[in-house]
Amino acid sequence: MISPHSHPSLHCRFFGAGPAVLFLHGIGTGWRLWKPQIPAFSPFFRMILPDLRGHGLSPPLPRDFTYDMMADDLAILLDEANIKKAHVVGLSMGAIVAQCFTLRYPERVDRLVLADGYCDMPDRFTAFCMHSSTPLCYLLPWSLIQWLAIHIHRGDDREARLTKEVLKDSLTIDKKTFLRLKKKFPPDLSPLLHRIHVPTMILGGEGLEVEKRGSLMLHRRIIHSRLAFFHHAFDPLNTMAQDSFDSLVLDFLQGRPMKRYPGVQFKLRQETGRDT
């Protein structure tokens, strides 16, 4: 039994009506990351947009926090909203929390979407880069780190402008919390992912090789999953490729057949190094 006293309520916004969908944001942002999705999803679903622990107006991270603790927060949130089961859409760090939630509460997940996600470091070089960048983040001013997070999305097209605008609006974390999250690497979930049996859609961006490898790892380990790559896009896909992201996820959550989406390519299992 989870103790509500050790899991204070998350700040959360609700939009729309219909089947429930939990939208889980990435590191450093908050519920506002999903504002571009509200017009498309709220006519069909009850959108549940929490600030994960340590973000936005939700409680701060405890000293001994874990990603399983974040998953337990979501179970309590659903209990408070009288929701027994929901679809779950997780992006980046939110995809890690979504995996933890699905593994701990499989009976509460209907369909699962993992965007810009991973289950472990895809190779030693990536792990080295992630570890070695942490000391640098201690030295850099927080304003510069935020600027870099926004302006890595170069260009002046609609998607780049939207991404910068949404990130500016949704960056809600402080430097201390960011460093704690960056220093505490997520658990290696890869040995457990065979236990996920709900219909799963994995979305990756081809704009970053590390993201592509992370998506392939997830697809190879989650049996009932499909994999789609977005050309010339990367984290966050919900703004970098908003129209295709919205259309594909809506079709998947509503159980409709997949179709052609601009800039998206589905991968067959034999193309990803695993038998069908």
C-alpha cells in the first residue's frame, strides 16, 4: 500500500472529456509542454497533465527519490481523480516514468506511447558523454544551460519556432533539481521490459543518433510494440513534428489503423534486428 503521506499530491491540470490519458513531460519542463496538444486531444480524451515531482508547482524531490517513486505518484493521482485505467504518453524522462508506471501498475495502463525514450544507455560512448557532462553543468550558469536547451533547436521554420516558444514557457525547474536528476541516472529497465504486454507505440527522432538507438532498444525489448521514426526531428517530438505526432498518437490511442503520416516511417521487426 502506498502511503499518501510519503507521496504528496502532484500539481495537475485536466482538459477535455472521455477516456483518460496521462501525458508525462520531459526533464526540466512541466505540464505546459503539452499545451500544443490540447486542441487536438481534448475533444476525444480527458487529458491529465501533471507536473512531475520536482517540476512546476509539484512537491520537490525528496532526498532519496527514485523513478519508481514518481510512478507511485501517478497511481495516487489517478486514485484522487477516481480513474482506474488510463492511456499513458511519456516523452523523454516522462517515457522512463511511463515504463516504471506500466511495470508497477500494468492493470492501470490501456495503451502506452513512449516518445524520445530509452531504457538504458545505448552504448558506452553515450554513457561516458552523459557522465562527463554533469561536472560541466555544475560550472555553467543556469541561464546558459536553459538557453542551450532551447536554442539547440535551430532554424526558423514553424516547428523550430513552436519548440522554442513552448520550451521557454514550460521550463520550470531550478538548477539544483536539474543537477540531481542528471546525476541520478534512471535504472536499467531493459531486463524487465518483456513484462510489458499492453499495446505500445515507440516514437523516435532521426535527428539524433542516440535517440534513434534508444528507440530501437525499447522496440526490441517490448514485445507488443510498434516503432516509428520521425525524419529530421528529435526531442521533443510533440513540437518538432506536431502535426504528424498528434495524428499518429490520436489514431493509436483510438485503436484506428496506422496510415501514412508526413515525415514518419514505420520500422518492421526484421529491420530492427529482432524476429517478428
